[in-house]
Amino acid sequence: MVLGLQDFSRQDLETVQAAGEKLQIQVLGLARIAEDVSRELARATIDSVTVLGALHASAVVKAALALSCVKCSSAITRGTATQLRSDPRLGRPVQTHY
């Protein structure tokens, strides 16, 4: 669990991929995935994401992660949590507040 800011560059994820590993991202604060990270690289290297705060990533990467059933708890300032999940009927990610 990282408290504060955690950045993931394309090079970071390529290193993880070369090692044959997957990340379980847990951040209390801000998690940022670089804009040049492809959907394929994100899906190949990120096993799960739990963020209490904010997740900054391209729309393509967020959609790829949502389709992989990855959680993202956000909206901490509103006192709510959000789970980003895939809705197969819509073919796109949706947010569920709990």
C-alpha cells in the first residue's frame, strides 16, 4: 500500500512484463499510469487496482482495466467509494457507488 503518489511509466510496466510478473496496485492518494501505456501492456501487467483517492490514466487504459474486473475506489473527498467494473450489456465500464 502506497500512501501519497505512485507513478507507473511505460518503462516500469515493461520491466514488470519482462520479469513475468503482475502488479497489485494499492494506493491511498493518487495513482498515475503514463499516457503512453497501451491497453495491452496495462492488461498484461496489472492484476488489480485499488485506489482510495484518484486514478489518472488514459481512457483506453481505464477501460482495459475495467474489462479485467479491476477495482478503483475513488471520490474520497465526497466520502463515497466507487468501483469501476465492466457491464457486458453495455460493452463499456460503469461506476457503481457504495
